Amino acid sequence: MQNANNHNLSTALMSEVEGTVLGHRDGHGFLRRDDGAPDIYLAPQEMRAVLHRDRIRVRVVRYDRKGRPEGRILEIVERRKTPIIGRLLHESGAWLVAPEDRRYGQDILIPKNATANATVGQVVAVELTEPPSMYSQPVGRVTEVLGEIDDPGMEIEIAVRKYEVPHRFAAETLAQAAQLPDRIRPADRKQRIDLSDVPLVTIDGEDARDFDDAVYCEPLKRGRGKTAFNGWRLIVAIADVSHYVKPGEPLDDDAYERATSVYFPRRVIPMLPEKLSNGLCSLNPEVERLSMVCDMLVSETGEIEAYQFFPAVICSHARLTYTEVAAVLANTKGVEAQRRKDLVPHLLHLHEVYRALLKQRGTRGAIDFETTETQIVCDDNGRIEKIVPRTRNDAHRLIEEAMLAANVCAADFIERHAHPALYRVHEGPTPEKRVSLQAYLRGLGIGVALSDEPTPAELQGIAQATKDRVDAAQIHAMLLRAMQQAIYTASNSGHFGLAYEAYTHFTSPIRRYPDLLVHRVIKALLLGKKYHLVTGEVKNPAQQRRAPPKAAAKPLAKTSTKAKTQASAQEMEVWEAAGAHCSANERRADEASRDVEAWLKCRFMREHLGEEYSGTVSAATTFGLFVTLDELYVEGLVHITELGGEYYRFDEVRQELRGERTGVRYAVGTRVRVQVIRVDLDARKIDFRLVREGEEGGERLLARGRKSAPGSAVDELESVRSRDREAKAARGKAVSARQGAGAKGTPGKKTRTASAKTAKAPKAAKGRARR
């Protein structure tokens, strides 16, 4: 056995692997392997001849103590040719550009005649003319001058180039968009049902400009006795983008390249030109628009009894906001209700069907965590004016449930016809994440056992059981982190979070390319044909499965046998590639948005250096604590060197740091008082220090889980005495533990405060899982 292991190790050491370089700001790097295996470490000396995102071939030369591979570069397969964004500097008589993305690791030398008349400190785009080598820095020339670092919107200009977000439409695309009509033509009405008299309405945020969806609901009773149906007719009309954006045309090529719209504070990089996104395809009020309709019958228990898809002409009767609808639902005799008097009955019916659908969500056991989302409010110059919590009201939830219903019907319709398409797949916790989550919950004293294959209902049960705890937000964040990321794929394996056997995206074709593909598939099926992704053609299948344009179908098949996809392996491979492309671009859009928000928050916090705030520990690591401020909703790091001159152990199970001498614990949910001491705009990092009180052993720290609130002098005195007693008790326990023979410390990694290094914050869980 030992000889076999040695042989396998030797074979692995001799292996050669290709992949993409991922640079690190500290000088080393990693090879992201093409085969998906674990990354290979690249030492700083190896990184001297390559740059972030170059493609290379390496040989594994050794493994470290933890079994992680280290590689040596054999060949540079391909140099990344995209421009590099950075600041132009002049040092020691030489011009150079310091890349804004520190993963590049090296400054770029610029000949004095290649600066494009840019001045010192300006943000520029650089094209490499000489790549780096083991003995020389890269050389380049300035190809674009973006402007000064403090110019309004500069953070977005940097982000779209840094993450290679396509932000300029091709000339052919703009020309094609310009040729489109401003309104629908008589020929567009053919084979469409006229629903212009149905009082459909759009409900969106105040700052929305493109309107994908319109909704309408009415009560419905039919039949008698056992066959009687009591419920609602719910209509969800979605912009028919596929009528204008055809496969193989410039509009489609640009839309596929982007795959999604990218949202920044005060700016959107759209997937489609404004002529379509805000005009011809947007369901603006009081104008006729082409749409694809999902017409559903929803029972009193929230089950979708039947549905049908068909192309239609609609006319939105009003553009409503979430705030406006919530006000109407809260007071049907109020000012907002009087303004929308004719629509109030329809809004009440929408609210009724929403409550039924919500009840069905609970029956399915779908996950519904309430976490805090924030919204950045900027002034006219693009600077943060304030950061406010984004509250979800019944109007938000109403639209969300209506869209979920339409999406699940679309997935069911496609699956019934055994047609390849892109599903929105979300898988549950991996075995490793399940064990880690179970240990975390046990460490908090939450005695809930998870099965070997946890169900959504189990996680939702934990969320419900802990919703009244003061650390509920942190527990829910850990539940979210335990689940895998949702992706687009042609292989349907269900949506764990929503507890659906099949789910897809149908409701946002203006801003998501997968939705546009789903529309094309549904249209083909309604004609009894098949959509071929490779060619973009709609053809008659060898064995037709005809479905009349208005054929109703029983959704959400309850039988265990599912129709098998009859697509060829080659076609499925193309669909999988499209899913991977859309998933990657979705992640790119998220990263670019987060980068801009982090930049804005850092610039905002520069104006608050030295100020003190109360906050909550949002993450504990071996190198310190991440704290989210109460008033500003900004996260920063309290480095471990700011916690006091003693040893701290990181307990991975309890997600906490504990001082050996004092026994002081800092865990997720701990309330602290911090001071802003440093802001690094380039690194997007904010540093805090813990604010301490003058009492011996005292920390200006509220006991874990205790809320901060002003009280009387007697209450404050009792609070000080309580903290003093806790500190003395902790010291006593620490002394006793050291004196005990064979006493052992708290399990975990021992970290010396003087040697810890600042590191990057762990990825925060999003407020709501992206559906």
C-alpha cells in the first residue's frame, strides 16, 4: 500500500497542468486548473514572468504539509491582451502605471513618449508592448485617459474595465436598434391574443426604468360539488424581447456577450440598447406592448391547478411602485388608494393570491430568510449621501411570488415537452458544509440535528426556531453560506432553496439572457416545433409534440417518472456551455457591483476617520474580527493586534476568538464599540480599533447577544459592575486552567497578536439568495 501511495505521489509530481493564473496582492499566485481540480500554488519568483489571467502550463514540483500542490511554470500558453487600468505615476525620472487591480503584482513601465499626454495621478488604460520576464518589468503604452480618481463615476469606469464588462455596444448593434420601430406595428399583432383591455399593472422600485413584467389577478369560481374550483386567475405578462432580438443578429450577439445587465449605484450597464430596454420592450404605462403571457389558475391553498402560455398584446394600465402598493394594501381608504381607486380591487386580489402562494411556500418547506439588505443613496456628484436598509414590504413579496409561479410553470412546460433549455439550479449543502454547519449550530447550543441529506424544510425550521435570537441575522447568514451557489445549467436537478423540482428564469428577458432563451424555447413548443441553440433555427422535430397555442397543462408533475430529453449529446453540450457562460457573467456582474460599492464605502469612510461607532461582529477569523457598523451598515476589520497583548485562539466551530489570559470571547453577534483608524481606497479596506474603557480588565463591549440601549445611571452602574464580575470570573478560570495538571486550552488555532497579518474579508452572504 505504501509503495502504491509513493507511486501515485511520484506520478502527481510529474504531472503537467494547464490553466489560468490568479495573482495575489502579496506577490504569489495560483493556477486555476482547466480540469477543475484544486488550485496550484505559484511562488513569488514564479510570478515574476507572468501576470494575472495569463494562461500557462506548469509542473507540480512539491506538496506542502497540508498536501497542497506547488507548481513551476513550464510554458506561457497565452498572454492576456486586455487593457490594464491603473494610476500614472512619475518616480525617480521614470513613468509607470500602478495597476488598480493589485493582483497584477507589478508596476508597468511607460516610455515617456507613450503617456498619451496623461498627467501624474490620472487613471489610464494601458496596453502591454513587452511582457514581464524573470529579469524585467512589463512595458506598455497608455491607450486611454479616463480622468482624475475623484471624478464622479470614476469608480464605475474602473470597474467595467477591471472586470472586462462590455460597456459599449457595437456600431452594428446600435444601427440595428435604431431601425426598430417606436411602437408595435399591425404585422406584430398576428397570432397574438389582445389583452389590452385587461388592467395589468407594473409594480417596481421608484428608480426602475425598464419594466419586464405586468400582473393582474381576479377571483375565479367554477363548477359544483367535488369538481368545484375556488381560487384566482393570475396573469403574468412578460416583455416579448425575443420578437425583436433574433439569433445571429448583432443585437443577439451583444446580448449574449453581456448575458446580464450590471447594476451600479446611479448607473446601469444594460444588456440591450436603451431603444429596447427602456422603450420598445419595456412595459411602459398606457402604451401597447408585445408580451409572452403565463396565465395561471391558483387554488385557495396556493397550488397552481393549470396554466397556459401564449403571445399577446397588452397595455399596462399603471406604473406603480412598491411603496405605493404597500400603502394601498395597508389602508384602502387612504390617499394612495383614492388616487388609484379603479385599481384597488385588483390590487386586493393580487394580495389574496399572494397570501395563498405564500402558504404553499410554507407547505413546500421553501427557505425564506429575512436578512438586512442595504441601499446606497448617492448625491449628484456620485458620492455616498447615506446607506439605508432596504425594507421589503408585502408589495415586494407579492411580485416575487407571482414571478416564482410563472418561472416554475415555464420550467414545467419545457420539461414536459422534453426540450433542452437552461434551468436555474440550486443545490443544497455539500457533506463538508453540512458537517461544518452542524458543528456551528451545536457550538451555539442549538440542538437541531441535520439529516445526511438536509431538506429545505430543515434549514427553514432552524431559521424559524432562531428568528427571535439577537444573533439571528448571523445564524441565517451561516445557513445561506452552507448552500451552494445557484447556476444556469441544462441538467435539471431542482432548486433547493425554493423547494422546486424544476425551476427556470422566464420573467426578466430585458436584463437576463437565459430568460430570452427560455422565451425562444416556449415559442417553439407552442408551434409544435423545436428550437436549436446551435443554429438559432426553429424546426419541426422528427417526432412532433404539438401543443396548441392556448393549451392548458397540469403543472408540477407529481409522478416520479419524468420525460427524458431527446436532444443529442452535442446539443446538450452547447446548452451546458451557454449555461456556464451566463453563470460566469452573472458572477462577474456581482463582483463588479460589489467592487464599486466597496470603493464608495471606503471613500465615504475617509470622511469619518477617528469617529466612533457601535457595531456587531459579522465574522471572526484567525487574523481578527469583521465588524458591521450599526448606523452606516459598513464593514471593516479589527485586526487581531488591536485586541490586546495576549494570545487568541480561533475556534472554527464556534466562529469566535477567545483570549487565553482573560477568557474574553469575540464571536459572530458580539456587540462592540470601534473607532475608524484607517481607510485604504486602493485595497477597498477599512480598519477599526476596539474602543476600551478605563476600568481594569474592562472592554467597552456589551456581552454577547445584549442589545445596546440608553438607560438610567443605576442601570449603567449595574452594567459596569456586571462586566467587572465577568472579567474577574474569566481571569479566575484562566488561572485555574493553567494550574491544573495536563490542562488543555480551547481547541482551535493559536494565533499570536504580534505576528498576525491583515487578510481579505470572507465573502459576505447576500441578503437574499439570488433566485
